Amino acid sequence: MRWILMRIARRWRFVAVAVTCFALAAVAPLGGLFATWTTARTAELLLTLAGGAVAAGATALAPAGGRPDTAPARLPDFPENFAGRERELADLRELYDEQSEQRRRRFRRTAAPLPNARARTVLIHGQPGVGKRALARAFARSIEAEHPDGALYFDLATASVPKGSAEILGAMLIDLGVHPDATTDARIRQFRTATSRRRVLILLENATSLDQVKNLVPNHAGCTVVITSRRTLGGSFGPHSLRLGLPDSSRAARMLYEHASLPPNTAPLEIAEVLELCGRLPSALQVGGEIIDGRAAELADLPTRLAPERRRLRALCGVDGSVEREIRQVYDELGERERRALRHLSLIESSTFLPWVLMPLLNLGYDDAYAAMKRLAEVELVQRVSADEVLGISRYRLHALTRSFAYAELDEKEPPKRQSAARGRLDSAFLAMTHAIMARLDPSMPAAAGRVASAGLALIPDQDHVIARLADNPDYWVRAEYGHLVVGVDLAYEQRNWPLCWRIAARLGGCVPLYVPVSTCQDAFVKARESARIDGSEYGEILVCLAHASLLVAIEDYAQALRLLHEVDDLIGAYTPGSGHEPSRTSLRAARMRTEGEMWLQAASYRAAEDKLGTALKELSTSKDEVEQQRIGVLAAEAAAALSKEQWLAEPARTEGNPMDDRAAFRARLARAEWARRQMRWTDAEVALAAARGFNHGDARRRAAVEYRFAKLRLSQCRSTRNPTLHAEYGADALVHAATASFRFSRMGNRVGSIRARCMVVLALVELGALDEATRQSARAKQELALLRKSAETDEILVPLRARVARAEGILDLRRGEHDNAQARLQEAIADFRGVGDWWSAAECELCLGQVLQKLGETTTANANLWPACDAFEKCGDTFNVARVRRALANSSSDDPRLTIRRLRVRPPRSPATGSSSPTRKTRPPRLN
């Protein structure tokens, strides 16, 4: 019986094989995707039923273009020194997994394979040199194991000539073991058939258009195509694309350290300078790293080589070619109009610009100017910043190295006369628009005359509406176009247009432009003051002096600012208001007090700030100037929170839905970021600082201030975590942000800000354990402070800065075990902090001093410092530092009975708005100034 059953089973097996082969032979000529899928499944069945001999016969029935003996492996090697793009790799993996999950869900719904399912696609696009190629190769290597049937790689634009689909398809088919047919359509069918039952990974670099790549995507869900391009390709690639932007300063520093073969955290100030001069462009950082190549002398010399803007790009020539070559490859693909447009954009003085600047520069019409700018943006030679907040039109900017390229091309291709003519047309057109805006802001403004009138206002459609909108939001307009306005002061002075000259300068205020030297701005104020005198305008001279003082406060030249404000006092005393359009003495005195109050607040001399701002509010008590009241109110609240322990954790007023002028809104966001940092609400703090960064508008002072606040935030995170990995990461981030802030302050001539940020560098290095580098930076800070004290700065102004230097030096000495020096430095810092009303910094120094005295064996004296610090931290609700004090006291061997009978209670702070107690978290970050 058993033998009979075996004979029956064997006979039916051959019947099944015969039926299958007959069906296969009938279906195979159809040549469709379903046939190839059936063939693959049949081959697997035959291997099971009849063994290798029958399977070989079935394989012979498969369509032409079967698998080669070995899977192709054409991927380039994993990029060397790849770092700083972990977040983007995770984003790409998310796009990849999302598409995989969509296919799995679709398969579950249909319960069968889908022959028409397209391969997964991932598109990476961005400006030249941003690192698309390295990221794409790294990502492709990370998913290569999930594609066992091979990996293909092709550069679609070798030698700046885009390759056609037919050429690429032919190369792909050869790699897949298929002889390509002659026509493109036939190759497309061959490619889809050959990949229909394989899991293949394809990497395509330098795609130029959708038509070039749309036929290179297999119709198989198991395949993946990774594409790089300088622009988004649209179509089905749009939802699965990643625009690769510039890395932030922390990740850019990691890239540079890797490429330069330097230990992390080495020479942070020099690294920060190279990052800024390279604009954080990854390809430039790679070349810079190759130049440094582990040599400290090259690192010290590189910033000097990169400093001249017009020659900067030529200095970045590395082993794999120059950064200039990547930009030129895109530039050469443009039409002549777009190339001329890019060259002339290097004449723009402001950090961002609107498309219509091309109209006077190139004598273009409105539509042609927009089309040229759009084309430059498509290939990422200019970048869209955001929509103009007032006009709703996209603003653009040039990357620093693209600007250097445009400068070089302008000098080479455009004769000096043509450059001068283009610049003259731009200046005349801008001056005409400025005159129209000033006339709306000040009805007493005389009518336009001379070259201003002849320039005309026919720049853009609906220009009256545009001018009205800009006049309604003058602060935003001034910051966005600050560089052009400084030039406008000079032009109006040359044309002897005294009313326009001083009115422009009076609006400039405390902005520090990126592309205009501070000395040029100061000269403009001198000319504007002379213009006001010639024009016979007393209040015009006062307004110009106040604006000049605001600039001096921004660069922290406090001695000159105070001298100028004293001159303003004399001018206000002699001032007699004339027409109804002229400001009153009260409003001018309030503006003068607000300027000085902001100066003291910026210098962290909180008692002096509170006094001046309080006086300013009293001056305005009967005024209807709501904008000035709002500005002073925001500053006064910040000073009050710094002086009052009860308000240290009080939530500042929200700005959402509350209209504020540009200056008040920026300060309010900084205040909110500081409050969130104290509350250990890290995400809220980052959001507030990102919002403050959005109010930069090309203001170098604001950029440096936000970078400094980011350093404070990261250092607080570093000190609050017990995770060693996070501690090192946050410490390194704090170091880079602080070093960047120091360089930015230094570049604008702000020595006070540079020293303050260098103190933050020291504290970050101490947290990272880099004590030798911290010692070097501390010595530099002390040396620069000594030089500053020899200048015109008074001791009263430098007290807060002197306290910061002493605190950083004391904490460093404590970590190095030099306890006697640490004691002396911390005692100096405590006295200075108390003198300016910075009670929190004094309490932190008392805590550190207590730890020093414990090391010296002076337990009783140590406790005498620790308990006042504990009282201060308890009163404001800073439980983070209360815990630090408790740990210090636990190490004490004193017989102080309070150690055993007193509970450390934290009293929640009272909100100044409601008077109610607000809950506090169990931990608080340290506050740094």
C-alpha cells in the first residue's frame, strides 16, 4: 500500500511540473511585468518539486535579461570624515521607511504583489557645495544590505553635460547583464523587465530635470532610487525630497574638526572664525580641513588667507578640486541674463534683497527681473530667506562664497564704467523710494528735487501701496535695507539734500550691518548731524545723535555713547518745539533715558538700568507715544526680573497676538528664551531663540547676541544632565556657540561683547575638561580686559565685565586645584556682582567660593558662604542650585545645627502680573550672564 501511494504522488508531481511548464511557455511571450513575476514564482516552485535540473529548464524559459552571475556592486565608497549630518540621515531614513510602510499597507489590502508598484525614491537637493553627494552616498551605504540584488551608481552630469535617459539606461542594462536595444523605448521596457523581480539600489547624482530621471525608476516596490539635484524635481519626487541646508555652527564645527584631523574642542576661536568665513558650507569646510591637515600653524594662518572677500573663494582649493568649480558648474549652465544678474548682485550692500533690485542694476522690466531671480533661486545660486513680513514678497540672499564668486566674475566681465553706471542707477532708484517713504513718515519733508526727482518712482507695480506699507513698518524696513540706507546718507549729503540726509540717519538706530563697516556708519552719522545743522533743524540734530548713540551702545562703545548722550542733554535743554510735527521735549528726554537704560541693561549693570528706565517711564506718563512706552516697558521688566529674587522665574508677557515694534519684539523673545532656560524648558527656549533669530534682518549685533544666548542654553543643559554622552555633546555645542559669538562681536569692533563671550568659552572648556585650552582663553580674556581699561572706558561701565572675567578665572582655578587663586578671584567677582545688583551671579560665586573653602579646610567660613547662597536660591525658586548647595553642605563636617534641623524649602515665585504663586519644576538650570 505504501509503495502504491508513493507511485501516485510521484506521477502527480510530474503532472504538476508539466502543467506549470506549459502555462509558463504560453504566458512568457506576453513580456509584461506579470509574466516575469510568475516566472520567478514558478522557478521557486520547480526548485522545490523537481530539483535543480527541472529548475534550470524553467529558468531557460525566463525572459531575456535574467540575473547576472553576481549582483552588481557599483556604489562609491562611504565618504571619509563624514560627520555632522546624523539628523539628515535620520530624516532620509524616515522618508525611506514611510514609503516602505505604504507599500506594506497596500500589499495587505490587496493580499497579492503589486506589479505596478513604483520603487522608493529619495531626492536630496540644495545649493552647490552643501554636501548632497556625501549625504547621498552615506545614506545609500546605510541601506545597501536591504537590496541584495545589487547596487548601481551613475553621475548624470559629468563634465557639466547632462546625460540622456537612453545613455544611462544602456549602462544600467549592461550592469544588470542585459544587452541593450537600440531605441530608448525598448531600453525602458528592458530596464523595467530586468528590475521587476529584483531588489536593486540605484544612486543617481547631479540630476538636472524630471525628464532625465523619470524613466530610471524601476516598477518594483523592492527597489530604491536615491537622487541628488540642485533643485527640487517635482512630480512624484516632490513628497519624498529633502532640501539640504547649511549645518548649524555646532555640526559645522564637527565637520571641520574631522576634515582637519584635529582633536575636538581645539582652538575654538580660530575654528569659529573659519566657520564664519566659509559660511558653514560643507565643501568649503572640507577644503579648509585639507589645508589645515592637523597643523596648528595652518589653522592659525587660514583665517588671514580667507579674510579678503574678493579672493576668499580662490583660496579654497583642495585635493578634490575647488569650491569655485562647483559654483561655476551651475553658473555656466545659466543664460547670459542670469549670469549678469548674479554678477551685479554682488553690488548689493544689504544682506537680503528683493527681486526688483535687478531692475535698475540691469535696466530690466519688472517681469524680467522676477524671472531672472526665480531662475537663480531654482539652481540655488541665491537662496530664498522668507517672505518679506511687510510686503509678502520673497526676500533673497547670496551665500558668502557665492558673493565672492560674483565679485570675481564682476571684476573680470564688467568694465569699471559699467559697474559704476549700474551702481548709480540702483542708488538713484533707492534714494527716490526712500524720499517717498520719508515724506510719508514726516509731512514736513520738502518735496523731491534734482537727481532724486529725476530718478522717478516707476520701479514696481502698485508702488504707492508698497511705499505706504513700508512707511507703516519703518523699523523692519530700516533693518532689511540698512546697508542701502547708509549709502543713501552719503548720496544725499553729496547732493546737498540736507533734509533727506539727516532724516535717513535719524531712522538708522542701533543696527550693525553685515556688509558695511562700522566706521562707514559712524561717518554717515557725522555727515547727517552736519546736515541737520545746515537745515536748521534742532530736533533733527537730537534725533541723529540719539540714533548714533544707539549704534555705539550696539557695539558697546559705552564711553563714547555716554559722552554723546550728555551732548543730547544740552541740545534738549536748548530745544524749543516748533510745528506740530516736531517731537516734544518730554518724548526726546524719554528716548534719551531709554537709550542709556538699554546700555546699562546690556552691560548687566541692573541697578543703573532700572534707574534710567524708571525715569524714562515717568517722562512718558502723560505721553501718548505707545510705541516708546512699549519699548521701555519691555526693557524695564527685564531689569526688574534680574534685580528681584521673587521675579527671577516669573514668566514674561507673551508676544503672540500682541503687536510690537521690531526692537521690542526682539527683546521680548530674548526675555522669553531666558525665562524658559531658567525653567529648564529646553524646547521652549530653543523656539524663542529661533524666533529672535528671525528678527535679525541682517543685524550683526543681533546675530551675535542670539549666538551668545544659545551658548548659555547649551551650557545650562550640559550642567543639568548626568548622561556623559549628552554632557559632552552639550558642552561642545556651548563652546562653538560661545566662540562664534566672540568672533562676531570682535568683527564688529565690540570688544566688551567679545570678552564676555570668551568668558563663556572658558566655562564651556571647563565643563569639557579641556583645562589647558581654558587657561589660554582665560589669559586672553584677562589681557583684553586690561587693554580695554586703558582706553576711554570707565571703571563703572566695566564692573560687570570684570566680574565675569574673575568668575571664569575662579571656576577654572577651582577645577585646576589652585584654591588660593580661586578664592581671591571669586571674592572679587562677588563684590562686583553685588555692586551692580546681579544677586544671582553673586550667589553662584558664593557657592563656588564655599566649595573652594571646603578644599582649603575652612569649613566654618565655607558654610558662611553656602548658607546665604542657599537662601538666595530658595527665595527665587532655583531648586537646581539649591540641590548643588545641599550637596556642598553634605560634604561639610561643621557642627552647624541647621544642617540637621532645617529643611530646604523652595518657595515658588510670584507672578508680577497676577500675584499668584506659579508651580516650579524640581530642577533648575544655572543662570549665566
